[in-house]
Amino acid sequence: MKTTQTVKERGADMIDKINNANAYQSKNVSSPVRTFNSQQISFEAVLKQQYSGEKQELQLSKHAKERVEERGIDFDSQLMTTLNEAAQTARVKGAVNTVMIGQDAAFVVNIPNGIIVTAISAEELKNNVFTNIDSAVLI
């Protein structure tokens, strides 16, 4: 014999099933993880870092290190401080790929990843075209 349920009873059964599914998911699902420099960082940690106002220090890519050496660019801690300050300004404005132009050199920086992509000496700046750049900062 078939038992008939009222709409209210069926609704209560559905709610129980949903609650049981949610309880199962919350116990068995870990937070999303992002790998950065061989470290696993949770989405929550990345989000907090991005919005906590922490300054992200720039890093030279392998390519940029080679260009600095090849082109004889004087790259010291004072220049790095200047680039970090310019990157923070660009980050606040929502920049993604920025060219930072100084008296002796220019640098292409990927702001979200905090990477100095390449370096160009002052002599090479003439007749040079920068592509895929959304902002410029004079340093």
C-alpha cells in the first residue's frame, strides 16, 4: 500500500535532505588552495593579503635580472624602494601591467603578481614601443 504525504511533510523531507547534504559538504570540503612559490595558500589568506593593505614587495624575474646585467642598469636598494612605492600606487589605481619610467631605465611590472618582467636602459627607450601596458608611472 502506498503512503501519501502531505505537501508539508514532503517539504520537511526535502529540507532534511538539504541539511544533511550541507552538513556532509562542510565536513568533507577543504577551502580552495592556491600554490605560490611552492607554498599552498588558502583562498581566504590570499583575499586577506590583497585587502589588508599589506605591501607586496616586487621580485625580479629571471629575464629582468638578465636584462639588468646585460644593459648595465644600476639596480640598488634605493631603486627597488622607488619601484615598490610606484607599484603600490599603481595597485591602488587598479593597474595590471605597468611601465615604470625613470631617468636611467624603464621597467615593465606585472602588478598583481608583483613581478618586474623586464628592464630597458635609457639608451634603448628611444624608438621603443611598449605593448600590453595599461598604465605608466614616472619614477
